[in-house]
Amino acid sequence: SVATLSRSPVTLTCPSVLGDYVLLYWEYPDSKRMELIFQFDRWRRSYTNQTKHHLHLIDPASLAAAGNFSFLLSPALKDGGLYLCEVFLDDKAFSQANRLSVLH
């Protein structure tokens, strides 16, 4: 769990493994609805930030080499909730969740 002030940068971490495919989901604070907000495909050498324009990879250059999938988020008040990162490597899946509370 992490708490931050609105518009203050906070780091969201993923499992620290080199992955072939990475998905970051956001679960709305007051519901069980999840939304895909980031995906990375190492084989196609592409990544897509789906909906959150104030979410960025900390080091996009390290994607293919180091597998660092940490994100920097400057959240608005409505951006609290659960952030779930899934990293897939061959037939293995790793996941890490970050619960974020945004304060005013």
C-alpha cells in the first residue's frame, strides 16, 4: 500500500524479472472493474500506454535489456485504487499489486 498527495509522483513497481509480455491493470477504487492501462510486448518491440497520460515508464530504454517495468505516476484524486502488474516469461507468470491512496 502506498499513499501520496495528488499530482505528486509515486513509483509503481512490477516484479523484477525480464519479461516477454507485461500488462498493467488499474482497478477502480470503489468497484471490482479492472482496466488495462499499459502493455508491453518484447517480441514485437512495442508498448502502449492505454489511458493514463500521467503514467510513464521510469526507464523505457531498459525494457529489453533489464526488464525494469517500474512506472512513475502523478495521480489525480480519482486515480487511487489497485494497480496490478503481470509479467509473463515463457510459461511463467509473475504478478505484483500496489494499492494506491491519493490524498488532497
